[in-house]
Amino acid sequence: MFFVIDIGNSHTVTGLYNKNKLAGQWRLKSDNKSTADELAISYNALFNMAGIEKSRIEGIVIASVVPTLESTWINCCRKHFSANLANDIFVVAVEDIKDLISVKLDNPREVGADRLVNGIAAWNAHKCKLIVLDFGTAITFDCITEKCEYLGGSILPGIAISLEALASKTAKLPHIDVREKPLSIIGKTTSQAMRSGILYGYGAMIDGLVKGIRSEMTQQEEEKVKVIATGGMAELIAPFATTIDLIDPMLTLNGLKIIYNKKVDL
């Protein structure tokens, strides 16, 4: 059994795989103030509720964009979950996975580990030109060639950031719940107008960026580039973005599983 950990700015998503079958999956808020022992208490409880013995963990893979939490998680795993590890904890770094994805950037170390993990997972599933959208704290667009080369991408503020900015930086705009679909683009109340602006606006922005990125990635107009979306807000925005072909909520965990099988379980 192996433990995969994706540490994001807002949430940490983890999974336990038993012979490549997902035995448990959890999504918790990322808290920079958490200690290694506090993380262990939380996950021991989660493992117990799922009927999983931590002593069965033989491998651990971590992808992180939060350095302070990365160190805490490594300490947690070494102290509490490493009794029967067959290999050392594997922390995803660009230089260690260059045989799985080729990074075509001037400074490859700049790209977040999660973006490369997503690219590896998407390419292994589809083996074609891809644009991978991850709806997290930020929304990232990652461009992958048919040879599994990472070309770069775009980054824009996530939906939660935009909603918080609207409510905190204006005197009369309230905090709203965008899970309710707007009846029309033209809102009849302030809340309706904000909901419409966020959902239709982000959908149009995503479609515009995808079309522009696709034109830079292709030589011929009819050449196909598949658009894969993942992340907590993907299902919310997908109905408003016609360019999204597929939602894969398991993309990052699947990427970590691939990395474990090809780099750790040797």
C-alpha cells in the first residue's frame, strides 16, 4: 500500500492505494500552522475510520507548492508512517521526473510540482496534445505535447480569490454562494449579477484563453488539442466553458500513482 499527498495552497488532497486501487481519499484544508503530530492525529483517525492499518504503508509520494507544509508533512511521515517503508519518501522535483515529462522552460524549477504531476497523468491517459486546467486557489493552464513535453501555460486568480476580493474591497457587494446556477447573464439583483459575472465571466475567459493557447500549440486549424479539467471548482465552471472536453477529479492522485509505480516501486 502506498500513500500519495498533494499539498496545495488551500487544500491538501491525499490518497491510499492498495495494488493501484484507491483504498481511501481525503481532502483537508491546508494549514501552515499544523504540526507534524497534528497531521498524524488527523490521518490516524481517517485511516481508522476507513479500516486501514498505517503499518501497511510501504511507499510515500509528496507533491507540494507550499514549502512550509512540505517540511511538516515530511516530518510527519518520517515520524509516524515510515515503519515499513520499502523506499525513502519521494518528494516530486522536476529533476527527478525528467524521464516522465520533459520541461521546455528556461528555468524548469519554476513550475509547480502539481502542474507536472497533472501533465504526466493527463498524457498517460490520452497520449495527445493537451491543455490541462486545474481549478484551485489559482486556475492554471498547462500545455503538454503529444511527446509529453511541458511547454508552459497561463495562470489566473481562482474563483474564491475573486469572490473574496469583490466582497472585501467593495462597500455594498456581499459574500455569495456561486453554486446556484444563474437564470440569465443579466442579473436582476446584486447577488444574481455577481453570480452571473463570475460563472459566465470565468467560462468566457477560459474559452478565450483555451482558443488562444490552442492556436499557438497547433500547426493546422483542424488539429485536435484535448482540454482536461481538474480541481475543486472544475464541475462548477465546466457548464459555462464549452472548450472543456473532460473533467477528471482524480488527475493529480493518478499522476502521483504513476510516479510511484515508475520512480519509487522499482
